[in-house]
Amino acid sequence: MNNKYYFECVNCCKKYSSNEVTYLCPECEKDNDKKIPPKGVLKTLYDYKKIKSYYKKENLLDNLKENNYIDLLPIKSIQSLSFLKVGRTPLYEIKSLRRFETFARLNKLPFKFYLKDDSQNPTFSFKDRASNLVSAYAKENGIDTIVTASTGNAGSSLAGICASQNQKAIVFVPASAPKAKLIQIAMYGGIIIPVKGTYDDAFNLSIEATKKFGWYNRNTAYNPFTIEGKKTVSFEIFNQMKQELPDRIFVPVGDGVIISGVYKGFEDLLKLDLIEKIPIIIAVQSEGSDNLIRNLKSDKFISRPSHTIADSISVDIPRNFWMTKKFIKEYNGEWVFISDEEIISASKILSENTGIFAEPAGVASFAGMLKYEKLGKIDPQSKNVILITGSGLKDLKAVEKQIFIPKSIKPNLSEVERLISNYLKQE
């Protein structure tokens, strides 16, 4: 029996040793209804007191970093992870937004903000953090086939990581999944199972297939290690900011797993007495897919069909609703809604000012920060981190209407002058 970690149900708080369960709390799972978020999602916990006893207090963080945080991960060895460079993504401080009218008269921004660019992961999305850990766990336990449901990013992530680990990936996708992401899955050798229906239909079918065929399931929240993989971003932010906490972190929200991962990472640091508080974390959700945030203060969960350009955060039934709600309540989290128009506008602003091109879901956090600034909710000199969770190359169709690609010209300078004049008129 592995006693390095154990599980605690986010709903009934029942504890399980690591060899008793794989996915949801067996007690809470019995009463789950497919029309509402599942209960029984498990939180992975460690013997924090024991970890603190391993090292001297003043050397605790350095030792954790030196060992790649293996003490806070549910695997035996870092060598079980993919050889691909997952995580360790850059944190850029952005000092000006020259081509954004709100700040046009300013030489620099009235507050500090940083971009954590996870589009630089191997398959160009934040999802690699979760896939890498799930794959490592499977490798240590002799599992060679992993299945997931995805709108595209989790699927391409799993397929890519599995390709590097000599494992098989099976990906259930809704019929509406962007072609670029399907091409990624196929190029990595993943098996694609298109489902006539929504992401939630694909999710439910993948679980049925898991139970029937005995595959290992990576599904977001359903597999507790997805949260553990995503929490590593918090460790990195803390280190990259030289052990200073940001005032706010803006996170795009769909299922609620990324934001729970961010919370969990800081909570681990809190339990190890390495920090004294958790930053204010802002959940940013599309108005067209608001099922998580809209239900936070409701006694009864009500789902509405999702319609948003940001496919990666388009979710009818947020699978990690209960854990997200608990984290937001316990640590005084905040939230903001943004429109598809604000997302597309933010994508253009981000690209023109920073050279970072993010997909709609990946730039939603930046749109949320702009919305907060517009509402006067960002204090001067405060430190704000924005998670960029996916590359814009994953969904070119979403931004096609926002760009100008000229027709070819005759090879003479007068034509060049005319074309340049047309460009200048658009600015």
C-alpha cells in the first residue's frame, strides 16, 4: 500500500487510501445524475507534517524545487514523466500595452501584470500538465491505454504525451471539435471517436467505455490526478516571482479543473507554511457558457446549453463544480463574465502588444483582466498574473473575421504604397 498520499471526497469528506479508489468517491457516485455536476470528486492530500519534517524549514522550498516537487505528486519518480518539456513555461512581465486605447496616453501600465504562457507546452496547451502526470502514473502501474473526452486540447495533449511515452490514446470528441485539434490528435497517433452531441455526451460515453473495456481514464476531475498535474503552475508562479505572491490570478474557467489546480497548488504551499495566504483568484467565464459561475450561489444547479466561441471552456455540466465552489468560498475567490466579442478583441490586443497569439479560451483570462480594469477593480501597483492556456494556432477559424489579409499586388512600388495606405487606414 502506498501511503504517500490519500484521497478526500470533496462532498462527504470521507477519506480513502490511495489503493482503495481510482476515480470518484464510491459512496457519492451512487447518487449522481448526469444532468448535474458529479459529486464525489476526490482531492489528493499528502502528509504535510511528514514532508516538513524531512527538511529544515529554511531549506524546505529549495529542497522541494530540487526534487521537482516529487513530495507533492502522486507518483514514485520524476523519471516516469515524459521526456518532453512540460511546464516550466515563461512568466513575462508586460510593462505597456501600446496599441490599446485605454492605456494609449500612458507610458506604462498603472499596475503590474504578468503573462504565464502555457501555450509553450509541447502540444501548445495547459492540458499537458495533467496529461503528463496521468501518463506517468499509468506508466508506473503498467497501464498502456488511456482514454479521455475532449473538445480538442485535452485530447491532443493526451495523444502527444502518450506518443512520447509509448502509450495508446483514445479520444472521444464532440462533432463540433475544431479541425486543427483533431489533426493534432491524429498526427500523434491517437484514436479519435467523434460523438454526435456535446462535450458532455462525449464525456459520459468515454466513462461507459472505460468501465466496459478497462481503459484508464484521464477525464478532467473524474481522474483526481488531473488537478494534481495542473497545480504545478502555482509552484512555478511562486518561484518565478521570487517567492512573492501576486495579488490576483486570472484563470479561464469551463469545467473548473484549471482553477481548482491553481488553488490546490497554493493550498499545498499554505499547508507547508511556505505562504501565509492564497492570492485572490478570479474565475473568468464566457457569458455564453456560464454554468459554473452562475450556479455558485444557487441552491439548485441549473444547466443551460453552452454557446461560445471559446470551445475549450464551453461546458454544459462543469465536472469540477463542487470543488471549485468550495475553493472559491474558502479563499474568497472572485469571478467575472466576458462576452465573445470581448474575448476576440482581447485576442487581437494581446497579439499586437505582446507577440503572444492565444486561442479564445486561452485569452479569456486576459479579457477578464481588461474587464476588471474597465470596472476600476485593479489597484495601482498591484501584481496581477494572467494564465494563457492555449495557442491561437489551435483555432484559426475563430479569429478570421478580425484580421485583414490583402489580395496580391503587382510587383511595383506604387502598389506597395497603396497597400500600406490601406493598412494605415485600419489602425
